Amino acid sequence: MNATCTTSSASDAISTGEIDASCRVPLFTLLVSAAVWLVVASVFGLIASLKFHSPNFLSECACLTYGRVHPVATNALLYGFAMQAGLGVALWIIARTSQARVAQPWLIAVGSKLWNFGLTIGVIGILIGDSTGYENLEMPRGAVIFLFLGYLLMAFFSLVTLHNRRERALGPSQWFLLAALFWFPWIYFTANYLLLSHTPVRGVTQAIVAWWYSGNLNLVWFGLVGLAVVFHLIQQLMDRPLFSRYLALLTFWTIILFASWSGIPSSAPVPAWIPAMSTVATVLTLVTALSVMVNIRQTCGRGCAQTENPAPGKFIAFGTMAFVVAWLMNALGAIPEVSAVTNFTWYTVAQSQLNVFGFFAMTMFGAIYYIVPRVTGMEWPCAKSPRRHYWLAAIGIILIVLPLAIGGVVEGFNWHNLKMTNVDVAKNALNFLRVSTLGEVLILLGNLMLLGNLIALSVRYYKIHFVPVYRDATATLKPAEAKP
Amino acid sequence: MKYGPLVFLAAFLALSASWCGFVLTPQIQLGRAVQETNSVVTSEMYPQDRPGSARQGLEIYRAEGCAYCHSQQVEQKGTLVDVFLTDAGKNSMAVAAALTEQHLGTFSGPGLAAGLPKPVLRNASLDTAKALANLLKKAGANSQLRLVPFGPDIERGWGVRRTVAEDFIADSHVMPGSQRVGPDLANVGMRLPDVNWQLMHLFAPRSVTKDSPMPSYPFLFERKKIGKQPSPDALQQLPKEFAPAEGYEIVPRPEAKALAAYLVSLRADVPLYEAPATPPPAATNAPAVTNAPAK
């Protein structure tokens, strides 16, 4: 199992066991809360999806209307699951690649608690109608402060861990993670300060900032972290180095240079140079998608999942494919001629779902199934569950993305067809949406499996490691009490 | 890219570039924009501040997440030009001959002067329209060019011109929306200016739009027993299947009234220099006064 790290033969080397042990507390805090938020996200996502079957479903209650349930689902997925799982997995990769113990694991766990506290306030805020109205930034000001402080704590000690590395030269995964750790606080602070402070920017500048933030979060942050995980795990699973560091470098540069300018739709009511620049940059991210595709293909050769436990490999392979497709869809949708049809339709939703869930979340699932047994030294309670989760999640996300993408294009053409009334167009699009509800159900089931597994594993870990200690500690007391 | 500081520097420079491009520059270009007399037809300031209730309505719009299903951005593909004859001049025969020569249909001299202004050329390019205007001028007639933006959104009646940055100056938070589960709302106040209609639509969308997939918002309304006198605010003309039981009435809460006020205030139809559009003739020529019934 730990074959990959036995090569470090130096006598003063820290054993992988020690490194993994130092990860345990923050990793478990992050991953278990991520899994909880994942279930929250899919429950709210399912409620939102059911609204399209019957518009009056749960409409009596203000806090369960689509306009509140939907942002809760996105925020729980983005900040609750994706970012926490990403930070946890990133921490483990940093510690392993740096061959250093995690610096201040307890403070990282405290950071995660702050993050979760902020997120809880934020979600409640959205539910009671305190949403900010900016997409992907709905959480109110009070919540944002906790999220920001929590992130700073987690990121700072991840960077300290990276700084303590034994090998000064950095590998590809480390470039990606270093850039990502630094990226988020800048964009998050900028967006929230400019939008939610007492003197926010005015007019349409607000929308530009929100679009800029969303592009940077969805493409740059998730791209950097997700690809770091893909690159690292592919090497571990295949037990061979990455095909080309230079291609990885190309991927890195194209993400930070081009993807950071994407996100502003070509229809935006802003001075024309802004969407024009954004379109050019977004089309150039094609290079990112292609470089990743070539690099991973060449690294894998033919068998991508030839390991003793193929589930992580499957997740990673799916994640990589989803990445390529999602970024191609994104670049395609930025071309003005295409955007004239796809903009404002379910196509854009399909694209972002494929990026966030199909690519990022699937990659994280793979990483979780790979890492957790190593960190705890225990197998999953249900050995088959990773594979079942894989099939549920894979079919689920395909059932969401495919109908929405096709439905989106159809919807786009329908909006251009003046013979169809507004209601006709909307109702026609609903047929595709209703198929996607099935995908939501499958994803929810898979997510419940992940949460159940993580909790069962934690309980077992607790029983093995803490119960005997506690029993011993209490057992010595009893005879002592009995004697005098 | 072996060393930490180098990676950090790369990320720092890349993010600074993007930040300067899409955060700083738009702020410099647009951040201090104020209401201006940038309007083509009037000298009024644009955009006008929304009335107080409509500003509160924007808060409800935000809280209820209306923007997840409704955009507020009208797009246009381009602008075409109509030529309207405003004055046939003294020699209407010559004008009619000139028009006929241009293959614009058959015109007769005496009929030309009736019902002015009337369109003689529609959906032409600016050059063609200008050429015709010159020709008419030579024949002694006066004409007017009207700019008509076109595109699927405009043909759907969602607006008369594209939405531009200026339309949002008076609002905060700005929610241009990213999806159209329902129609665009940039000009819903122009399209559906009736407050009672808006309220009925919020209370029970299917009471006014058959098969509408929009959820109803019953919690913005109150079902009240009719007292000595029915409430003046109560919803009028609710169809039977949506109406409350006998002796009860549906009264909008302040939130519903504010939201309806906001929706009715949504109209971005003033022609601007960066988005010109000539209002249709019916709008410019106030209803003929002569036919008004005597009171």
C-alpha cells in the first residue's frame, strides 16, 4: 500500500505513517464536514429539481422556494463540499509530496470549524431571505468573515507545511496547489469587499465583479486544485511519473493566464471590450483542456484503473474526462455565435455542473477513497461501496448534464422561434429538466453512501483507538478505589 | 518552475493582471457613472431613481431569488432603419413617382398626403435609408428616419433596445441574471404595467397566464375575512378557482406591493446614444386629442 513512499531511504526521513498521522485530525474534520454538506447540497438540489415537476411543490413556505433552495444547494456544494474536500486533499498531497508533517494540524481543524460555522450562518441567511443576490456569492456579510478567517488559517498552515518540504524543487501538483491556496483569498476578499462593504461598487460594475469572481472560482481554483489531485493520484495509481512536466507547465500557465479572464458572458450589458476580452481568454482555455487530455492519456497508456482497488482510478479517470468536456463546452459557449443560442439556457447549467460535480467532486471522491484508508490504516466498512458510489455518481451526473445540455440548445433555438410563447419555451425545457431529477436522486444516494462510510469508519476508528485507551485509563482507577 | 517564489510570482502576476483588467478598469470606466442627460429624445436625466416602494421591491426580488429564473438583459443583433414620410410637400406627384421608381410599391400622388407620417421603407440599412431620404428631399418632401433595433429578444417584445450599463446605475444590488427559465424582465413594466395583474401573477401565476410554470408566492399575501368594507388593496378579478372562499379576500402584504411596484418600474426603453432606438410612432404622437370624447 505504501509502496510509493518506501523510496525515501534517508535515515532522518519522516515515515509516511507519521505524515499520515499528522494529517488525521484536520483531514477528518474537513472530509466529514464536506460529506455532510454534500448531502445537504444534494437534498436541496433535489428539492429544487422537484419544483420543476410541480411549480407549487413546497411553495407555501418562503424558505423552501426555488429562489432560496437553489442557491443553498450551490453554496453547500461549492463551499461546503468542494472547497473543504479540496483543502483536505490538498493538505494531504502537500504533506506527502513535501515529506513533512502537517504544521499545526489542530489549528487547521479550527480553521475548518470556523469555515463550517460561517457556512452554516450563510446558508441560514439565504434561507431566511438574506441572500446577497450575486451568484456564487449569496452568503451574507456576517457569514463571509468566518469563511474568510477559516480559509486563512487552513491555507496558512498548508503553506507552512509546504515550506517545510525536504526537497526544495517543486513538482507539478505543488505548483497548482500553491497558486490555488493564494488565489482564493484574493478573489474572495475582492468580491466581498467590493460588493458587500458599506460603500459597494455601483451599477453594472457589481455584476462584472461577481462574474469575475465566479469565473476565477469555478475555473481557476477548482481547475488548479482538481488537476493537482489528478496529477498526483495518477502518478500514485500508475506508479510512474507524469508523462510531461512541460505539458503540465503549459496547463498551469494557461489556467492562470486565460481562465482568470473568463466568466463574463458575451451578452453582458457592459462596455464591449470586457466580454470581448473574456471571450478570447475563454477560447484560449481550449489549450488547457487539450494539454490535460494529452498528458493524462500519455501517462496512463492503456490501463487507467489497473490497481488492486480500481475505484479511485475510475473516479479520477471520469473526473479527467469531465474536465476536458466541461472546459471544451465552456470555450465553445463563449463564442458569440454559439452563445447567442446557449446563453441564458440550461446549457450553461450543464457546463457548470459538469465542471463542479463531474470533474471536481468526482476527483475528490477518488482522492477520498484513496486517502482515507491510508490515513486511518483501515479498510472501508463496505468494500463494494466505492464502486457503487462511482456508478451512482457517474450515471447521475450524466443524467443531469446530457439532458440539460441538449435541452439548453433546444431551449436556445426555441427562444429564437417567435411562434412559441414564453410559456411554450419554458414548458418545453421542463421535459429535459425532469429527466435530470433522476440524476439528482442517484447522486443523493451515492452521497449518502459516502457519508455513511465516512461515519462508520470514524466510529470504528474511535472504537479501536480510543475505547481501549479509555477502558485502560478507567480500569486502573477501580482497584485503586477499592483498596483503601 | 522549480522554486516556490517563482510559482508564487507567476500566480501573483497572473492574478494581478486579471484583477486590473476586470475589477480595476471597469471601476475606473464605469464606477463613477452618474445619471446623465444622455438620452436621445429628451433632456431628462436617465436613469431616474426608482420610487421608494420599488427600491424596497428590489430587496424582495433579491431575497426571493427571482434572478435565478429571470434575466434583465435584452440583447439585440443590430439596428435597422425605417423611413417615414412626414410631409409630402407641394408636388406629391413627383414624390410618389420617386418612390415608385425605387420599387417601393405603387404610390399615388393624392393618396400620399393622407395619414402622415407613414412608413415608405422598412428594415433597411442606414445607407439605403439615407439615400431615400435625400431623394425625397429633392422631390420636395420631408422624411424622418427611425432606428429600429432587432433581434429575437426585441421581437419577443422584451424591450425596444438592448440593455446597457447605464440602465443599472440607480440600482443596488444589480442582478442581471444568468438564466431564462421565464421571460426577461428588463422591461416588464413597459409590457405589463398593471399592478393588479402583477399581484395576481405573484399570488397565482396560472390565474393570469395559462400553464405558467412559475411557482406562486402565497406567503406574500394574506387571506382575510372581509370586514365592514372590503380592503381597497385586495386582489380584484381573481378567477374562481383561485379566489378565496366567500366572505374572504386576498390582501397583498407590503412585500408583495413593493415587489409589484419594482416590477412595474422596470422599463429600460429610453433611447440612449449608445443604444439608439426610435420609439414607435404611436408612442411619440400622443393619442389624437381631437377624437377624445367630451367629458
